[in-house]
Amino acid sequence: PLIRLEDYRPSDWLIDTVDLDISLHPTQTRVRSLLALRPNPAGQTDAPLVLDGDELALKALSLDGEPLDASAYAAGPQGLTLHAPPRRGFTLTIETEIDPAANTKLMGLYRSSRVYCTQCEADGFRRITYFLDRPDVMSVYTVRLEAAKAEAPVLLSNGNLVATGEVPGSDRHFALWHDPHPKPAYLFALVGGALDHVRQDYVTADGRKVELAVYVEPGKAGRAGWALDSLVRCMRWDEKVFGRNYDLDVFNVVAVSDFNMGAMENKGLNIFNDKYVLADPQTATDGDYASIEAIIAHEYFHNWTGNRITCRDWFQLCLKEGLTVFRDQEFSSDERSRPVKRIADVRTLRSTQFSEDAGPLAHPVRPRAYKEINNFYTPTVYEKGAEVIRMLKVLIGDDAFKRGMDLYFERCDGTAATIEEFLACFAESSGRDLSHFARWYEQAGTPAIVASGRYDAAEQRYTLDLAQSTPPTPGQAEKEPMVLPVRLGLVGTEGDLPLRTQSNAYAGDGLVVLDGPSLSIAFEGVTEPPIPSLLRGFSAPARLELDLSEADLLRQFTRDSDSFNRWQALQSIATRALVAAGRPGADSGALGATAAELGRALDGFLAADALADPAFAAQVLRLPAPADIAREIGKAVDPDAIFAAHRALSTAIGSALLPRLSGLRQALETKGPYRADSASAGRRALRNELLGLAALAAPADGAALCEQQFETGDNLTDRLAALAAMTLIPGERRERLIARFAEAYAGEPLVLDKWLMAQALIAEPATLERVRELMRHPAFSLGNPNRVRALIGGFAANLTQFNRADGAGYGFVADIVIALDRTNPQVASRLLGSFKSWRMLEPGRRRQAQEALGLVARTPNLSRDVSDIAERALA
Ligand code: ARG
Ligand code: ZN
């Protein structure tokens, strides 16, 4: 059934307290749940009580302690209905039995390598017991966990530990947990197993003593330190920047090896995909260190933006996710380089969200309807949702933004809130009408800003014309103008020129707000023809169409005071050239001149600036992704042509840099043992970017460099970079290094995931067969989401091989989606999302992709997750 935002009604019943008694057993876990129910004054009084369930079996049921007559209720796997509940407060005691070992969907209570754990967001709690499984029903939980001591010496749940003890006359023990903060069921969690941990005491700014701990599989405690360190840093940061203190006596993080997503913010008990917890120099890359820091922070920040203030319904998902992504981005920016973080985030936004917005799965930041909510944990809700918050801050200014956040925390604390309530806080703090801005939550699609400028030398006037439009998206044919904050500057020969204008669209401080279809602004006293620097810091999630000459862009690259736009200037040159050369029927000679220009510019830049900010330089060297070029071309896309152009340009740039390469790589070497800090990571990033270029420009020498770096490297970052660069060089030596890598990291599943992925990404026709073979490798398992994402997800991200002209790539992925759907629908539907850009392909591939999608769609007994994606992709 389609669930619609406008159909929201408050629950007829509330649940004030929940007492859970869970006796853990691998195949027969018994759950006794005591609910204190009462009619909701805001609901209907004559309503039956309908509790949600999913694959449940009822064992016993009583009301106010009395067993209920079978005629009083109806119970099935999908729900429990009391036909005529009392019109007053009462208790229900519900007993269910579940089989965690058989739970391959990894929703609800399941076992992952002998550890019991839960994932309840969005609607997994109903797989544990019958409940009002909706976020606006908030309850105080008391949880007794019992298990065999040998099997689960560690027993964790939300809140504070109240008691532990033995179960007399048995080999079992128990732990009693109490969480004083009312919460929705999706934030419930438990963990049971034999786990090691690292711990640290923490005192909050307002004086609360907190015990922090990170739990990991036995033997892995040596890899938990970075996560714990990140936790301490993000807790301090949230106190300092948002004034938020932690609110329980313990905070636990647990890493499990089978997990559908990245991590989950369960109150006081965050559960993580171990990929985002475990790190040491030998088994994690610089990128892993950075994402662990970011995701630890993200889940911790949810304690306020998500848990203390939760969502009224799942349409409000971006209320917690967009805001929390914004918060984790800000944290990482403060911990590391702000400009480099912004560039990295925009790359992600463009490659994931812009492509979603441009295809059949496009939806607003706040969707209006869904069939399966788990399909809406998307780049649009998360990343575009964060961009909306960032724009809000730019528009109303830092002070009003801060006061609005404070007001939100104060006013909405303890409630299940809406976007409207959130925005009202900022309307109040800024004194502005935000009703037009709110359209960002309603309208899908990536706006395009078309900009052009005229310089009048006699009048010393520069006139800037801006116009916006948003292409149609599914269900939204007509688009309204958005509120687009355009940060800008005028770049002259000596840097930024002063901005003087009478226009009332100009908000001062380099900010123009484009909120109608178009506007025109005249800047006065402009003493030379300027280069417009627009969308500084990427101030709005829009596409900018501005026709600057290559010479102007090169000048902007050297002169702009905004690092983001310096980076963007070269990206724009590359994009334009790649679009021209990658178009159907284009001649690849089109690249020549640009390649030479870019090569010269980069060479000069590296000579002057590389050592000053290597992380930034690494971003400058990295071309836009081929998929971004495909989206810019937009129709009749030929992935092979785009890829060939991309290869040619990279190779030409590599050749231009070749003379400088080894000297620079030497200068960038980090001395001493591996350190994960962002300065060292930046040096490695640039050094390895250069290695990739060497592999393309001088394959024989490049291969030798890769071998040498692999054999002498003392950390995974450098060794994996060596493997990745070597995958660009077909031949014997590549196969040898691939084998060496597998040997070196045998028994390290998270490292072998990277090995699987590096191979799945090889842009050669033999890759499909290679991937099929790797599916039989002991390092692979269809049952583990990380393995599937690495190998099959990696292949589906391989532009040329997933999009093979013969359709074999589509067929392969479709078959796996169908097979996987029987065990894990969420992972299957994510994988099916790889088809999201199929409509922009040239007709031959489009037909093949459509056929593969059709094959999936016609499969009997599909999950709601997969059928929803298949239907929307085909619609
Ligand atoms: N709330 C989690 C996070 O972003 C994600 C959980 C998603 N789970 C799901 N089943 N869709 O931190
Ligand atoms: Zn989140």
C-alpha cells in the first residue's frame, strides 16, 4: 500500500512504559513484553487496538494480568488486533518467540558471527514483538536480558545498567537496563555476545560522568582506539559548537560484521557496521579513518538530533538525517581541512544525489508518499537534506542560525517533530518568512542556474544576469523557482574586487539570493573586466551554467580567494572537454588542446603549491568522475566513449607531470611510523594520486612503482593505492600483485573487501568473468552485506562494465538482486538502485537495462523493497 504524508493521524493509543524480558537463544528467543497502554487524547476513542508485527508468532497474551479469551483478539505474523480494548489505561503482556539465527534480513533481532544484535529503524522492532511501531509513540523502556553466560557474557541495551546477576540453578545470567528517556521503538537495541572492549571515562561540560566503551569481536580491541578517540572528540565538539551535553551514564558503541547500513544511533547503544569502527594502520586506509570519525560523530550527534528530538513520522526522516549529516560535516571540517572536506562532500553529492535527482528514482527531500520507507534512506534525504540546512545557515546568517538551533533544542526536546516545527524556530530567530525556502523540502530535481555577465568599461559597471530552472522529475512536471543563495565575488587581476550595488537581491557580504525565475544585478565601480566567481563554497546544490573561456577559468584557478571555486575552475575545464569528447560521435582529438592546457596549469600549480596543501592538490588533480560526465551529457550516453575520453585526458595529464613526478613523490613521503592525522593523510593522498597518473602515462615504470610501494609500504593506504594503480595496467604483473595482496591480507575480511572492489572496478571486458569467479572465492559471501557491496556493488559502479553493450552486466546484477531478495531485501533493493541512471543511456543499452529491470519486476514473490525500486525505475 502507498503511505501518504497527508494521511498522517496521531496514534489512537499511547504506550507509556515498556518492560521487556528477553531470553536469548540462537533459534528460540523468548520475548515477554509488558506494555502500559492508554488512549491518546488526540486520537479516536472507539478504535480497536492494532499492533504491528512482522513474521511474529504469538505465544501468550494477557490484559491487566488476565489471559485473554481467543475471541477478544486476532493474532497473525503481521499484527495483533484487540477488537474492543478497554477505554482506559491498561496493561498488555505479550509473549512471542523468534529465531535470530534464521533472520537473514538483518532487521529486528539477529545473530552476526555469534553476536546477538538488533536493527530496528525504520520498522524492525515489530519483528521482535507486537507494538505500535511508529516514531510518534514514545515510551520509557526497562529491559531484562538473559542468556547463557558462555555464549553471551556481555549483555547490553539502551540507557543505564541497573542490575546484573546469575540465574540460579542454570548456566545463564541476566542484565537489567533502564532508559529514562522516552523513545520510539526504532531506537531500541540490544547486544549479547562474547565481546572485547576498550573504555574511557568522560565528564560532560555540565558535569555528568559518563563511561564510554567500544565493543568489538574478541581479539580486535587493538583496532577500537580510533573510534573511541573520535567519540571523545565529537562529544567535546557538540558541547562547544551546539551546546549539547550527553544525557546518560554510559555510552556504548558495538561493532558487528553483518549490517545492512553504516551504523545506527540507538539511544546510548550505537550499533555499527564494523567497517566503520575497526582501524589500525595495517587494515584501514586514511579514508577509513576519516569515515570512522565522521560516522561515530554522526551517530553520536543523533542523540540530540534524532533521539531527544525525533520524527513525527517517516516523512520527516530528513529532520534528523539531513541535520545530522550537516552536523557531522561541520565536525569533520573543524577537525580537518574545511575546504578539502567541502570539495569531497560536493563530489559525493554530485555523484550520488545529483544522479538520483536526474533519474526515475528522484524524490523530494521530504517525500510525499512511499511504499517501503527503507528505500528512502537516500542521498537526497541525507546529503541534499544537509545542503538545505547549510543554505538556511547562509541565508539567515550564523547568529540567527545558532539562535534557531537553540530554540529548536529547547522547544522540541522530548517530542516527535516535523519540518514545519523545525523551520518555525528559524523563522522566529531570523524574523524571516521561510515559507518559500521550505520548497526545498517539497520539490525534487537539481536546479540549474544560468549565469552571464557584461562589463561596461566606460561606466565601470558589471552586470550579472542569473536565471534558474529545474527539470521535471517523476510526479512533478512543473517546477517553481527555488530560493538559491548564491555566494559570489568578482575576481580581478589582483584578487577580489569590492562589491557595490543598489540591488535589493544583494544581501551584502557577497551573497545574492536568486528566488525568482531570474534577476539582474549591476555592480558599480568595477575597474576592470572581472571573472564572476559564483556559488562560492557551493552555496546551493545546483548546476551552474556559466560560459567562461578556458583562459578565464585558468585565471580563476590561480586568483580566486575561494578554494572551492579554484578547484571548480579546473573541474569545469575538464568537464567541458570531456563532455565534448565523450558525446556520441565526437572525435577524440577534441581533447588535445585542453589536455595540454590543463597539463601545463597543473604542472605549474604542483611546482608552486603542492607541498603547501597536498590534500587540496590531490583534489585538484582528480578529474570529475566519468559518471558526472555522463550526467552532464544527459541523453544517448555512450559509457565507452566517455570512459575513453576520461582515460585519454588522465593519461595526457600524467604525461605532462611525468618529469616532476618522482621528485614530488619523494618530497611528499611521510617520515616515521604511520599517523592518521589529516596532514599526513593529505600527503599520502597526493602521492597516490600521482601514482595513478604514473600508471597511466608510463605503464612499465608505473608497474614497478606499484610493486615497490606495495612491498615496502607500512600501511594499508599506500599498499591499497599501489593495488588500485596497478589495476590500471593490464598484464601479468597486475595479476601477480592481486595474488600478493590476497596472500598478505588473508583472514582480513574488511581489507579483502577492498581487494574485491578494486578488481570489480577494472574497466575491461574480462571483469564480468573475474567477478563471477571471485564470487566463488572464500573471501566472498552473498550473506554478508559488506562483501556484496564490495564485489557486486563495485561491479555495478563500474561504468563501462556494468553498462556493457551486450547487456551482460545488467543481467548479472539483476540475477543477483533476484537471488539476494529471498534472504536480504534491503541489500537487494540497494543493489537494484544501481540501475537509477538507465534512462539516459543510448538506445541499445537502454533496451538491455530495461529488459533486466523487467526480469526483476516480473519475478514472483518479490519483497516490497525490490518491487518498489523496480516499479519506480521502470515507470
Ligand atoms: N539512522 C541510521 C543513520 O543514518 C540509518 C539507519 C537506516 N536503516 C534502515 N533500515 N534504513 O545513522
Ligand atoms: Zn543518521
